[in-house]
Amino acid sequence: MEYASVSTELTAGDTTPQDEHAEHRGHTQTANTQAPAISLITFDHALHAARQAGLEASRLQITPPTSPDQAWRVAEIDRRWPTQVDQVALHPRTMAVIDRTDFATFPLAAKLTRWGIDLHMGVLFGVINQLVLGLLASGIVVLVVWGYTLWWRRVSRASGHRFPTVSEPWGRLPLGTKLGLASAALALGFALPVLGVSLAVFVGIDALRWSVIKRRQSTRTRPDTSR
């Protein structure tokens, strides 16, 4: 079954694109600046011309002109494999092809970029692509939790605390290492604000916990002078 996406909505009986401001502009708009009359039959003509021009994808997006000197645009939007994203520009009256873009003529770097984006979005190979991405995401989550658990156990044994803090081993690092890690964290937080905010909250809570632990330790080791 053929699928075509239209960028302008039409209702039954309409012959022109919907424009909520048409009444306000009707008195000042001349015949030369009005958009050409558009009907469903015109869309059929544009679709037929695009098919004749070699657009064979089952999913097409048809964009009608909004002014007399603007062309129709018909684009393939099927990003599954094989990728079909060719598009043509059609003359608004004769429906002749006046310009076209063929994916086959794209440079290799542009093709890899297109495929990479579609692969990342899970549309390149359909359900299989989505299942693989789901497995990869699950594997990353497992590795993060597993790695953090191993680190937690190691720091717990070294510090003697069941719930250790990051601030304690941080304090033992050389000054150069601290500056390097802090610079990297600031740059990452600036590039990824959500990650930066969550990291700042984590560091703040950890520093507060470390301060409480140090205060309790100092209270326990302080000599009793009341005797």
C-alpha cells in the first residue's frame, strides 16, 4: 500500500491550503502574490510526476508551493535499508522536474552520516535495529552498575566503611590529577548540562556525607577532659 505524507492539511471541499490569517490579508493581497490553487488532483499530478522521475519509495512527503514562483517538493522519507531519501523539485504549473537530489550521488561521508543517524534512531533495519540497540543499552547499564559495585566494594575494604565516600580517595590524589579531573568534569558538564547537574548534585551529597563522617570520627577520637 502506498503511503504519502502531505505537509499541508486539506479538508473536504477545500481547494487551497488552510491559512488562519487569510481573512486579514485578503483585502491587501493581489492576484500576483496569491498561492496557486491546490487540490487533491494537483497532489496526484505531483505524485505521478515524482514517480515518473524515479522516486520509488513507498513513503513520500509532498510539499506544495506557497507562492507562484515556488516549486513543488516531493521527497522520499523511507530511511529503512536500502535507504531511499531522493527528492525532486517540480514546476508549479507544468510539473516538470526542475531540480533533484539523489542519495546515490552523495559523498561517502554524507552517506555514512545519514546511515549513522538512522542506525542510532533505530529505523535503519526496523525492529532488528531496535532490538540490537536495546541489548546494547542494557549491556551498558549492566557494565555501569557492575563496575560501580566493584569499585564500591574495593573502597569499602580500604576505608573500613560500609558506605564509603568518593571525597576520601579524592583527597589522596596529587594536585595535578585533581586539576585534570576537575577540568574534564567541568568541560563535560558544560557540554552535557543534564549530566553536569547530576554530577554536581552527586558531588555535593558525597562531600556532605564525608564532612559528617569526619566530624563523627573527630568526636570519637577527641579526649574526654571532663574527668
